Amino acid sequence: MAAEKASSQESGAKPSLSDALKHYYSTLQYEWKKITFPNRTQLLQSVLVVFIFCIFLMLIVSAYDLVVGWVFRSLILPSTPTGQ
């Protein structure tokens, strides 16, 4: 039986669906064992880094918005006369 499978795979024939699924799930199980999940300390450090980065990015975008708003209000937009 094993010799027949080996000869059919060597000749280029497609493996059966059940053989393909068995191979897929055995490979999946092997890869799943390689996954490492962070512990609590690593997770909190990562969350803190992302939070600080978001605040930093928010400050940059806010500063850019203030500068561009000031440029539009004072330099680009014509001043409209009041009281007309």
C-alpha cells in the first residue's frame, strides 16, 4: 500500500483529497506549535508603545493642522471687510 502511494506520488499523480487534507492538517499542527504568544509584561509593553506612538502621531497631525489653518486664514484667504 505504501509502495503504491509512493509510486503514484512520484509519477506526478495528484494525491487524493483525504491524503491532501491529512497532510494539510499535520502541517498546520506542526506550524501551530511554533507560535509563541506574549506574556502579560510583553503585551503591556507593546500596548504602551502603540499608545505613545498614536499620541505622538496625533500631536504631529494637530500641529500640521494648526499651521495650515493659520496659513490659510492669514495669508491665502483675502480678508473680507466687515460692516458691509
